[in-house]
Amino acid sequence: MDITPLRNLLEEVLDEEKIRNSGKDFAIVTVSLSDLKPMELYIEDIPYGKLIDYLMASAYLPVFKREKIDGKSFLDGGVYNNLPANLLIDKGYKDLIIIRTGSFGIVKKIGFTGLNVLIISPKEDLGGILEFDKETARYNLTLGYYDGLKALRRLKGSKYYIKEDEKEEFFIHYLLNLEKEKIKKLKEIFDISEEVPDKRALFEFIIPKLSALLNLGASSSYEEIFLYLLENLAESYKIDRFKIYTYGELMEKVREKVKTEAVMEGEENVIEKIVKKVFMKSEILKEAGKVIFG
């Protein structure tokens, strides 16, 4: 695979002089195939004028068209050390932000005792290592930006990004104050006898069933159940996830979608609705979410 476009891009955007004079530590990892040894190099170890060459060397995959540096062949440093935090630790850094991408390679065991470490990892597949698609790249950049914000600002959410602006009592209070008609609908969805008192039905049957359907453990908080159900519904309506919401803002977005859908309902065959409710977990969660948040 010809990697000339990558080299051209680096030559266009990278200023070696600025990097060397920035006063910032900079390091790469590569493997010398010619010498059969790994190389962990700081900027001061890289010969002047060769930074782009060594950056390329740190990312060489076997399928790439082989380029040599001073007659020597190199390979992607990930085959030796895909998480070279040791290069920062050896320089005396105590506060580390480590970004994982889920790519191939060997991750060496590192002792983080006495260090302040924040690890940011994607919760979804970023695509193949040889996937050079513009849309995927833009999506991954946006995902990385928001995942970084989530970690740094301690945002809540699995798929969405939500400010922690409510306490556990809010979620209990919200559920306790569900209208009688809503609890009646939830009983129908979960096939619970009308004779069961509303509060018992809600806290002893409905919420535990929702927790199980959401694959949450028995120790899950009411906030977690509330949040996962809200996210599930927001995702089903394809509500924009790349935005920081408060709970109230995301709930309002969901309510708007529920109202719009309610106007259009009735077109689907009644038998189809029953079959979906019985056999499809996603439909049960959606219907329950519509009742609770609608």
C-alpha cells in the first residue's frame, strides 16, 4: 500500500523546528527490523531532519510500501509496546491522560501506583486499522472529543453525554410521582395484575424487570436504570448524541419524539404490536420508556 499521501500530509502540517523548540517532551516507539530490536525514542534521540521519517516508521504496517531510513527497515511500534506510558513516567510525569483506541498490539504491564491516571477508551468499535474512510474518520474524531469531555467533566451516560445535575432522590421522586394511568399502562406492558397495588407493582416488579432488560445488575441505582432507559429511548429515536445534555433537556427531546409518534400511531397492525411486545426486548423497553418519559 502506497503511503505517499500520508508523508505528503505530514510534510504539509508538521514543523519539526517548532516541535524541537517547544520545550515539550515528545516520544515515539518503533521496531527496527534490520537490527531486530525495539526503539523507544524521545525527540532528542531522533536525528535532526528525520522526525517525519521516524513518525512514519512508528506507524509502518506490513502491508505498507516499505520505506527505509538510512538503509534500515522499521515496523509499527505497537507490536512491541502499544501503550508507551512508561516513556512519560520515566520523565517524571505524575498526571497522565491515556487514550486507548482498541487497536492491535502488545500492552505492557505498567505500575501506576502513586500516579494520577485518567484512561479514556471508546465504548464502540472504531473500525478497521486499514479503514481510511473520511466519514468514519470524522465520526471517530467527534466520538473521541466527546469521550474526552465525558472523562474530564465527569459526564454521565453510556451513549449520550449528560451533566450530573440531579441527585438519586430526584429519580426516586420522579418514579414515585408517576400518574396512575401511566402505572396502569406499565402493568399492561409487563403483564402484571391490576390487583397489585401501584407502588408495589412499580418497585417490586416493573423496575426490577426494566433493570434486567437493560442488562443492569441487582445493585444498580435508580439513576442508572433511569439513565439507561432514557438513553435507550433517545437512541431508538435517533436523537443527536454528540451534544452535552442535562437530564431535563434529553427528556424533553424524547417527549417531543413520543408526541410526534403518538400522532402517527394506529397505522401498525394490532397483532404486529402484540407480537413485538411479546418477543422483542427492544420494543418492551421502548414502550415502557414512552410511558415513563412521555
